[in-house]
Amino acid sequence: MSDLVEINFDGIVGPSHNYAGLSLGNLAATSHAGDTSYPRAAALQGIAKMRSNMALGLAQGFFLPLPRPNGDLIRGLAIDETAPRQLLAAAWSASSMWTANAATVSPAPDTADGRCHLTPANLVTMPHRAQEWQDTQAQLAIAFGDEQHFTVHDAVLPAFGDEGAANHMRFCASHDAAGVEVFVYGKPGGKFPARQHEQASRAVARLHGLDPDLSVFIEQNPAAIEAGAFHNDVVSVANGSVLFTHELAFADQQGAYGAIRAAYPALEIVEVSADAVSLAEAIRSYLFNAQLLSLPSGEMALVVPTECQESASVWNWLEGMLASNGPIRKVIPVDVRQSMANGGGPACLRLRVVADPATVDQRFLLDEEKAARIEQVIAEKWPETINPEQIGSAELEDCVVSARDALLAALDLSELG
Ligand code: SUG
């Protein structure tokens, strides 16, 4: 019997979490620019989501916030009081919380050498995200340092934008079986940036040693990007044999279904029509930015943001889905409002890694005791609020630096300092 299971690694929300409106094309983030943020509440919401998934009997891991403010970026761009305020805010961004953008992960059963391959996302489209990958890679190299089981690559060259697992789906009979990997890219030219480039996706597939017959490349619908779906995981999510998607997710919807089915004949599609839930409402509620999880019972559950309960069309659709006896048997709302206001729902906050937990550095795996320890540091050290004008202040800098240091010490991970 294989010991490979899906482990969800959530990003702990960093103490500098703030709303700076840095992501063009991410409507939640740009519409909340300048709001007061609540870093402590944000981080506790994230831990509560992890606890709720652990209580379902699922394996849970976490990644630590990256060092902020980022002195390398401040020095590298000579950011001073004459520089645009947004560049300073970039150096303070807590954006590494969205670990669906940390890397693309190909589990061992899919790769030529039988190792799990991870490529950190270069995130080149936005400066506040482009600064992440080296520090992310350093963390992945520790968490997945067992070279018999894992290979951690360098990011794809910045010529091609790569945003990681947010544009990657995997279909499989069970997590430990060989799967079909689907890469979704955007074509540039629209009013918002297309953040995932086709050639980056193809490079990742080659670097990971995927079987070309079991790799599928699909174009995202330009209309979806234009409506605010800056990543594919805003309009689709997959698990096992199930693709849960909006009917306007892909440039050629039927062609996409056909291409996935050709590689993975057992595909089950759960499609939401635009008549039932408009693209705009799907993006506002983040219905598809859900965690589609296989429970130990074998049933599938959909972990959705509480915003879905507040949308009549979305909630009606979900109730109808449950009544129809389809493959998704449970809907679990979670409150991640602080992250949602920056365009990060339950799915953005996690990176799925199929691995034997015994091969992962145990310091990155969560249990109840560790969750309580993390909550205590957050409660004591994370700022309660941040107003945009505080970004750059020496006082806030002391606070966020010492908060992160305290968390690293509490988790015996000070080497990440
Ligand atoms: O890259 N928001 C993130 C949200 C990432 C969501 N991830 C996935 N869909 N997987 C982004 O757009 C906003 C930060 C700010 O404006 O302060 C931000 O970076």
C-alpha cells in the first residue's frame, strides 16, 4: 500500500497583511485598496480553516510568512520617499500567504524519475509577487529536502510568467495513482494581464518529466480574465476525477473538456452555467476558489468562502447540487474574509502536495498542539490593524519583524530568519 496522501500546505498570513491595491485585474484587491487591514484576525482565520480541514481527518501542513519588509527589494529599487508608494507597499506585502502561487507540484506517480517535483512560481507579472520565489524556494528546500523523494527546481526564467498551482489541475483515480496534469494559460492582449504564459507551463511540464500523453494545455477564456479571473482557480477546481468549473472558464470550453477526456477518460464534469451563476457573481463570491477535498470516507467536500452563502444565486446552485446526488456531497463554508478582500479564497491559501508525510520535514506539518502554539504567537504579536499610511514606519517594521521572528522561534525554524 502506498503512503502517498494529499497534504494541503496553507500559508500563514504574515503580520504585514495590508490592502495596497497592487494586483491589476484582481478586482477584490483593487477595490479594497486603502482599507484598514486586520492582520491578527486574518492569520487566525487562516489557522481556523486549517483546523477545520484537520478535523475532517485530512493531513495539513503550513508555510511561514516571508521576511517583510524586504530590504533587498528596497535597496535593489532604491525605494525612498520619492518612489511610488506602491513600490514601498510591494516590499511590505504579505502576499506569500497565497501558497497556490508558491509552486507547481507534480506528484511522484506522474514523473519520469518517480520523485515529486516542485517548481517555485516566478510570479513576474507583479513586483510585489516577483520578489517571493527565492525565499519560497528556500522554504521548499527545507520542507522537501529529502532528495530521494523530492526535487525542488529553480523558477522558470522570467521571460515567461508562471503563477504556479493556481493554473494547474490534476485528475487521478486516487491521489497516489498516476494522474493527468492540466495546465491553463492566458494569452496577453486583454485589458488585464494574462499572468500565466503557455511556455512557462510547458517548461514546467518538461522540467518535471511528465508524460506528454498525460499532460494537457488549455487556454483560459479571455472573457474570464477580463471579468476578473486573474488565475484559473478563480473559475475552476479539480480533484480526483471531478472538474468543477464555470461554463465560461476556458477559451474553447468543449475543446477543453475533449482534451482532458482524451487523456483522462473517467473525467466527471460538474459545470455551472452562466444562466445559473453569472461570471461576475462567480468571481465576486469565489465559488470556484474552493478546496475540493476527498474525505477519508471517500466522499468529496467543497470548502467555500462564507461569501457564497451571501449570494442567492450561488447558494441556490450549491443547494441544488447537493440535492442532485452528484459527486460533491458536502459544502463547508469557512470565514477567510481578510484574505478574500485581497482576492485570496480558500483555494488560494493552500498548496497541494501529494507525499508520504513521513518524508516531509515534520516542522511544516500541523497538529492541534502546534496550531495552538501558532495561534498564541499570532494573538500576542500580530498587529491588530494596519492603515496604509503606516506602511514604511519604523515602529510597524519593528512590530512585524519581531512577530515573524517569534513565530520562527516557536516552530524551531529560526534558520529561515
Ligand atoms: O496575486 N492578491 C493576490 C491574490 C492571489 C490569489 N491566488 C490565487 N488565485 N491562487 C494576487 O493577485 C493583493 C495584494 C494587495 O493588493 O495588497 C494580491 O497580491
